[in-house]
Amino acid sequence: MKFFVDTADVEEIRKLNDLGLVDGVTTNPSLVAKSGRDFAEVVKEICSFIDGPVSAEVTAIDFDGMMAEARELVKIAENVAIKVPLTEAGIKTCKALSDDGIKVNVTLCFSAAQAILAAKAGAAYISPFVGRLDDIGQDGLALIEEIVTIYGAYDFDTEVLVASVRHPIHVVDSAKMGADVATVPPKVLWQMFKHPLTDKGLEAFLEDWQKTGQSIL
């Protein structure tokens, strides 16, 4: 499974990238707003040290507007992927951009039917939102399983990019189902390191080593 980092916090991305954990980045207007920085500036900086796709989302809701914004966004860097919503205009934009060889991340997916439309339009990634489905009493992970099964049956090239990840269990269960990518907030990635037995074991090892009175250096 590939990890994309779901943030516009450049320093957090750098820290995780130094650990070898970053295969790409997803941003959106809300995340950039939290950073307080210029959108294009943030995307350009991220692209300067991340080799994988960096999703930049359009804000227009009509086809012509989406296409115009997408043309500007792809000028920022070669690894920019365009993120569009799963609407009629978004799917039309996905088809047009994909035909031109531009990677498209179709976002705000909440059903398998929507995911089929994105794959038919040539999306590079489909982003089902598991956490938001959980919030309204539906099973977000069940949607991931459905999409993985359908895509596998028809050999769609579209990668399943699990979004709205709230905790490590979302990541683990999605990986078990065969999802291609999880776009994960930094907080959740850091949580994946933690286990009380790891901390306890390390503490015991260090205590035993000190008793030997030895030093490796």
C-alpha cells in the first residue's frame, strides 16, 4: 500500500518523507486555508521535494471553469495531479484531462456506483471517504471492499485511494482489502508507530543494557 500524506503542512510532509513514508500528497482548499499560505506556493514547494503525485483541487464547479483552473495548476510542476469532485462536470473534466495524459484524482466518492463512473472516465485515483460515511452511521470500509472487488473484476487502471482516514484501523483494514493507496493525516501516521508493548520492551532492553556497564561506542 502506498501512503499519501493528507495535509498542506510542508514541515510535516518533510518529516514523514525523511522516514521514507511518503509516496504522494493530497491537498484541498480547506487544508491550504489552515496553512494560511498561498495555494500555488504551497503546492510548488511540496512538489519540489516529493517525487510522487501531489493532488491539487480545482474550486470551480462547472466544466469550463474546472478545465481552466486545471490548466493553470498543471503548470506548477510535472507531478501535479488534478483533483475534481465526483459530479457530472467533474467526471467530464476527468475524461478530458485523462485523455491528455494528466493524472486526475476524483474526490468526494461515497458509493460504488460513483466509483464506476470515475473509472470509466479514466481517473488515475478514486477517493472514497470512509470517515465521513462512518460519521453518518454507514460502513465506510465496506465501500472500500466493494470498489476493490469491482475494479478487480474489470481490470480498471484506477487506483483506490482511501480518504477521510480517521485512525490506524482504517489504514490496516483498507490494506487487507487490497486498496492501492491511503491518504493519511500526519497525526494518524504518527499514531501507527505506537504500541505499549514496543515502549515497554525498549525500556526493558535499555535497563538490561545499562546493567552490563558496556558501551557500543
